[in-house]
Amino acid sequence: MKSASELVKEHPWIGWILFLGTMGMVFVLGLFAATILGRRNEAIFAYKPATDIRPYEPRNSFWGKYFPREFETYEKTAETNFRSKYNGSEKIDMLAEDPRLVVLWAGYAFSTDYSQGRGHHYAIQDIRETLRTGAPKNEQDGSTPNTCWTCKSPDVARLMSEMTPEEFYKGKWASRGSEIVNSIGCADCHDPASMNLRITRPALSEAFSRQGKDINASTQQEMRSLVCAQCHVEYYFKGEGKYVTFPWDKGITVEAIEDYYDSYQFNDWTHSISKAPMLKAQHPDWEIAQMGIHAQRGVSCADCHMPYIAEGAVKFTNHHIQSPLAMINTSCQVCHRESEEELKRNVYDRQTKVFELRVKAEDHIVRAHFEAKKAWDLGAKPEEMAEILKLIRHAQWRWDWTAAGHGSSFHAPLEMARILGTAIDKAQQARLLLVKLLANYGFNDDVAVPDISTKDKALTAIGVDINSLKRDKQEFLEKLVPKWDEEARKRESSWPQ
Amino acid sequence: MKSASELVKEHPWIGWILFLGTMGMVFVLGLFAATILGRRNEAIFAYKPATDIRPYEPRNSFWGKYFPREFETYEKTAETNFRSKYNGSEKIDMLAEDPRLVVLWAGYAFSTDYSQGRGHHYAIQDIRETLRTGAPKNEQDGSTPNTCWTCKSPDVARLMSEMTPEEFYKGKWASRGSEIVNSIGCADCHDPASMNLRITRPALSEAFSRQGKDINASTQQEMRSLVCAQCHVEYYFKGEGKYVTFPWDKGITVEAIEDYYDSYQFNDWTHSISKAPMLKAQHPDWEIAQMGIHAQRGVSCADCHMPYIAEGAVKFTNHHIQSPLAMINTSCQVCHRESEEELKRNVYDRQTKVFELRVKAEDHIVRAHFEAKKAWDLGAKPEEMAEILKLIRHAQWRWDWTAAGHGSSFHAPLEMARILGTAIDKAQQARLLLVKLLANYGFNDDVAVPDISTKDKALTAIGVDINSLKRDKQEFLEKLVPKWDEEARKRESSWPQ
């Protein structure tokens, strides 16, 4: 047998073919290897420059000097816009969209003003403007506590670094108006030394501790949801000190938290029509997400609401936090191969089904409130009303749990439908007992429900003078707020620029 | 510069390295190419031998001579077993598991006997044994029509090839007892000439036609569900001729079919307690599956319930039709990478949530039936009861739609929860009206519900003498059935063996 070199000597083209062929293959393998190595960029994309950002710097623009892309995209939360009928910067008045809400929250500030959440950009503007925070005339006026600032600003993280949470929560909301002026931002979630995610609000860490868990042991992927869970959760203001507390000690299901509040006999307010001891759900987004398949498969909030995007050769996290429906291509389609149209249809399909049950629950609870009022009017005794009011409390709590969150009927559609099924059930149980009680008091007709077909009519039905509230608010915005802003300007002008 | 051949001449090892390296790479590429080409086997796995199978041969064993693997796996439907607490060949008495069913179906044969469906292997045995088909003493006896055989046997396909559907449906069930003896099998779904899937029951094709669709234009993937939809659907026996009809003309949602039945004023029976005009859902598996994400993503019934498996080098369809939970590795895990344990938990999680609402709906509907009876007893007039009875009819219809199917709360969990939410709502609406009506007749207490904590107690409550039914059935099984089998044996012994 001839050696390879003898063969090549006789036929030089064999050598060239072998050589060039090998070169070609090695080139292709190199391309493959490059894309594999390129994946490593995903781990190291977060370029971390040395900065002079102070640990609780509340001005996003200061961080923006070093992280322009993250800052620029975050600024776009001023234009969050995924419902085509609205302009992104417009507030959606949910009381006008569904006047039943006015009745459901009668006696509580939510019945006077409730808009759909806008982008983080508007956190300070919106908390100042909402009628819910009232119209303090000076720093010591009003009934809103300082606790209400907790989720609104990195200034809160700054102040909390200088005092205990108890000290921070103490006092009137107006008393910190000049200190808390920057909308939610970088410092709320990031440590400027490492740019790692960090927890700046104590309630979440404390809830973990009480459950025997260490939040510092969380993985990076878990942190990509937990920084959101600092605020996007169910919480309440505990005790005289209005200490922000997550009611998770018995679990994070709607039943476990209902049980928790019941065991404390905690009420957010007493309903002005039915006199039921009520609970108000906040926005239990994190808890509800845990009940859904995305979280169960390890998908974090940021994966869908802040997906990675590329600008040229740079890959970074899009800080324009918004509905994934506004960016299906960079969000859903990273995993799902279906068309945008199909994916949207899937989401709306879930929302429509849950919404059908939600409206049914609202209708029955509204009626139950008025029927309970009728019973009181006829002389019903507290002991006759106790079970009925508890059923109303639980029905509305469960309804509110599904209605108060953002995107709940997508995050965990089956759990929402299940809960609404039990809300309908409890509201109807209350109404069954009420019909019997009313008959015992000689009343066997339908209880009339006033006209609540518009927000204004509903406000009239519950006896709220909205114009007076608005006038007071306007005065507050024109007189007190400019002072706050001026004080803040002075303070910040003495900081590093 | 030296030529490659000169280099190789000087250093023969260079030539060998280039040569061997190239060989190695080509070998690896060959492996890759082989797996790609191997995929083509998936398209041609269905080896179709020339056979002498007649077009409507009802004996599965005859087909099994040519298709041993499909036949052997199909025979395993005798051991369908996915609920660990039961033996696969055991019947699960659903009336004993949930005695509320006895009350819900009072006045209808389902209240006397309702077992969870077993494997296809038992179709003939089970239809003979169930108390629902009665105990005819001869071929002309009994109240069950021939239509009841329709889904039970390839003998039906054989007989239908010899007569019109009208002729087939005509007459008593007992009159075809000796003709229909082979359990559901090959001929029901396959054309022996090509082994292609085929529709052998007219109701499905007719329902498609009335909707302006041609079932023959269905794709192979659609056929992998449609052959199941010949039977696993909602249907009713229309008119005097008891013609099997699918109520799909207004759509396949629970509301569309409710509307369809209402517009015909069709009742399956009159409830013996409440006198409500009732509907019985069959097993609307195909319709419900269309509401779920698997069907919406193009997954067919067979993909999960009859997954491809391999024996050595042969890939074939596992004809052991059963719950995918019994074969997660060949079914779910073809697409889903999660562990068996995790996937099972996901299924049970959905089922548990839907089940919670289902039981609530049952409780309220049971009470509504007894409360309606009380109203009749007190002298309520038909016009006072009309709306109430309609609400009961609709509530139970919706509940039954979710409860009657196989796997519905996995196939379309959100749709099931939505429907059950409306069932709870309607049952409670009926009860609210009843409480008022009862009060008008001077009754303002709780209506007592008899003890229905066991099947026997529930049967007593609705006045059914189950032992007499069982005695008659035993006589039928001992006297008439052996004659049927003997006649069938004679007939089939004259056929090709």
C-alpha cells in the first residue's frame, strides 16, 4: 500500500483538496464555536463601570450618566401604552369604566378615585393627584400616613437608610412631601456598588424571615421577581405604627390571607352601605403569578416585562417596564413560536373568560350591600347580620384579590376563575340569608338598587361630594406641592451633579 | 512557498493527520446526516401489508393477524389503569363516590347506574351490564332504542354499511343484541384497504355538512381527533326515529348548545323531584378539547392518548388508548421537558381547582331541586315556577357539561371553571327566587334535604328500588345474553378465519 505522501506526490490535487476541505470544515466549526462562545455575552453583558453613585442616590438621571440605555428605556415608562383606546400618558378612570366599584368601596377612599396604574414614571405625580391621599393644608394635616409613600420613590430607600422603618412610617403623609419627590427608580432595585439587585424595603425580607426563609439566599433569577415583590404584593398597615406588613404567615393563597386577616380581626374599613367589616386587596401580583404556569416554569417578572433587547452589538435589559403585549416579539416570542396575533388572542381569551365571572361577582356583591342595608333599615339585629356580613366580606375580598392586580387573569387564569367562583358562591349565600331575614321582617320584594349606571350616579348613590374633594385637591396641588418641589430643588442642588 | 505535496513529502505525518482528521469529521457528519434521514422513518413507519380484511370486518383479532403490534396494544385497553386506588379492570361506581349524582339525575336512568368509563375493550360487556339499558326479556322488550348501540362496536359500522342509519336506529335495543357483539375496534376508525383513518358514523359528517364544512377535507392530523369525535362528543337522539344528532348548529360552546336545545324545547327527561325539564350532557370531549391550549396548538387526541412508541427498530402508534398520565414518558414528555412528578402535579392542580367549583355547583343544584319540590308541595303554580325551573335546567346542564366528559378539567381548565362559575350563579339565582316564592307561600325556614350521604341513602331518597333492577338485570344476563353470544358465534364461524 502506498503512503499518503506517495499518493499526494503522484497526485498533488489530492493534497490540496484534503487541505482546503479541512480548512473549510474548520472554518465552519469555528463559526459554530463562535456562536456558542457568543452566548457567554449573555452572562457578561452587564458592563459595570466604576461609578460615583451614592448607595441611595434617588435621581435616576444621575445613574443614567453611567447606564444610558437602561435609563433611556426606563424613561419610556412615561409612555406605557398597550390598550389601543388610550394614550399612554392618559389616566384610565376605572370608576367611570365600571361604576359598580364606587358602590363596592363605599366608605373607603377608593370609591372616590381609582385609576389604572400608569408607568413607574408617574408614581409621584399620581400619588399627589389622587383624591385618595386627600388635600392636606400643611405638613401636619390630613389622615393619610407616611406609610403611603413606601412604594413610590427611591427617596424612601434613602430615608430608610437614615432611620428605622418605624421612624419612617410615623407621622402624616404631608410631612415627607418635600423629601419624597423622585419617582420609582434605579436605587429601589439596584446596589450601585455592584449593580446587583437588592431589596430596599423591609416588609418583604421580614415576611420571608417570619416564614423561616432567608431572602439573601435567593438566586439571581428569583431576585428578578423579588425586587418587584417589594411592592407588587398584598400588604397592610399593621397597628398604630402603620407598619407595612405582608400577610403571608399562613401562606400566600387568597384563603390563607383571608384566614390571616380574620384571625387578627383586621378590617380596612366598614362598608358605608352594608356596615360589613371589609378588606381591600392591594395588588397581589407576585402571589398570583406564583399560582400560574409561567412562574412555575421558572419565568421571572423581568423575563416578560423587562426582556433583553439588543442595540447593535450591545445586549441589555429593556427597562421600559410594561405589558408584554406591547413587545410580544422580544418577550413572549423568545419562547413561544406562535404569531403575535395568535398569542394576543390567547391572552385576551383568558381575560375575557375571567372577566365574565368577575362582573357576575360584582353584580351580586353590589346587591348584597344594598340588601344588607335594607335589613338594617328594617331593624335587623347585629347577631342576625353577623354571618351575612362575614359572607359579604369574604366574597368581596376574593373578588378584589382577582380584580386589584395587574394582569392576574393572564398570570393565573384558572386560579382567578376558581376564586371568582367562590366569590359568586359566597355573595349568593349572603343574599339567600338576606332574603330569608328580610322576609322575617315582613319584606318579600326585590330590594331596589339605585341607578349606578355612571360614575356620577354611583357617587350620588353613596353620598360622595366629589366636586368638593376635587376643589380641595386642586388647592393642595397649587399651594403645598410647589413648596415641596422648591425645597427638594434646593436640597438636590447641593448634591453631586 | 512550498507546495502542499512538497510539505507532505518532507513530513509524511502531516498528510496522515490531514487525511485521518478529514475522515473523522466526515464520519461525524455522516452520523448527523443519518439522524436527519432517519426522521423520514416517522413518515413511512406505517407499513401497510396487502390484506384480505373485508371493509367492515368487526373482529379485531382478524385485523390483528396483519397488524400485531397495534392489535396487541389495543387489547391492553382491558387493563386501562391510571387511578392507583383502582384495578384497571374494575368498574368505578361514580354514584357511590358522589351520591349527589343520584339526586341530580332523579327520574333518569343515570341515577340508577353510572360508572367511570373503562377501556374500549369493555364496551359491549358494560352496555349489557349497566342498569341503564334495562332488562329486556326478549328481542322486542324494553325501552332502550337501538340507537344506544351506535358507539359500542364495529358491528355497527358493518350493519350501517348494509342499511340506512334510520333503519339501523329503528327498533328496540334488544333486537340487535345478537348482531352487535364485538367491542369498539379497528373497523370503527380504519379503512382496511389503505389503513387510512375513516369516519364510519354518520352523525359527525352530517354535523359538519350542516355547518357548511366537508369532513373529507380534513387533514390527517385533524382526523387523528375526528375519528374520536365520532363518539366523544355531545349528541342527542332526535325525534321519533331516535336519530343520533350533534347539536352543533349554533356552535360548540356550552351556551350555543344550551341555546340549540332550548330553541327545540328539547328535554332529556323531567326531573322527578323538581319537575324541571332537564338536559343530560353526554361526553363532550372533542368540543371541550377545542377550548384548550393543546388543541389550539394543533395537538390531536391521538398525540397524547395514542403516542408513537418504538419496539426495536419499529415505530408504531400505541393503540392502548388511556390517560396520558399512565404514559407520561411517551406522551407529555415528547414536548414537555419537566419531570413526570412535576407534570402530574400540574394536571392534578388543575383538576383540584375545577373540582372545588364542581362540588359547590352540585350542592346548590341538589338543594334547588328539593326547594322546588317544596314550592310545588305548597301549591306553587307552573307560571311561578317557570323561570326557576329554567335556571335549574341551565345550571345543571352547565355543571353536567363539565362533569360528564373525560379529562375536561385538564383539556380546558379555565373554560370548565368559567362554566362552573355560571352554574353556581344560576343555581343560586334559582334558589333566591325559590326562597322568595316559599316565603310568599308562608314558608320561611330552610328546606330539609334528606340524608344522601351514601348511594343507598340517596336512592332511597329518590325512591328507586335498586335491588329489583339488579335482579331483573341478572336474569337478562343469564337468559337472553347467552343466546345472543351463541347466535353471534354461529354467524362468525361462517366468516373467513
